[in-house]
Amino acid sequence: MIQQKIFPFKLEMTEDKLTSKAGLSIFAEYNRAMGLTELADKYLARPKRE
């Protein structure tokens, strides 16, 4: 089991079928832990549309 640092979830092995987007939560966890979210907000232009 991998302990989370930011988001309230735990990863465990399973034989269940997962969606192709199942790994996005890990990528988001990494981005936030590394501070990339704040850097993107600071240096990248905001979208013109919501």
C-alpha cells in the first residue's frame, strides 16, 4: 500500500478492472507535492474561457 500525502486516498493492489484515467490521481498527487500546481498558476496564462 502507498500512503498518500495530499489527497485522502490509499492505493492497494486489485484484480478489478480500472478505467484508463485511474492513474490521473497519482499524477495530480505528484504535481501538488512537487509544487507544480502553484508554479503553473503563477507563470502560465489563465484560460480565456472557463
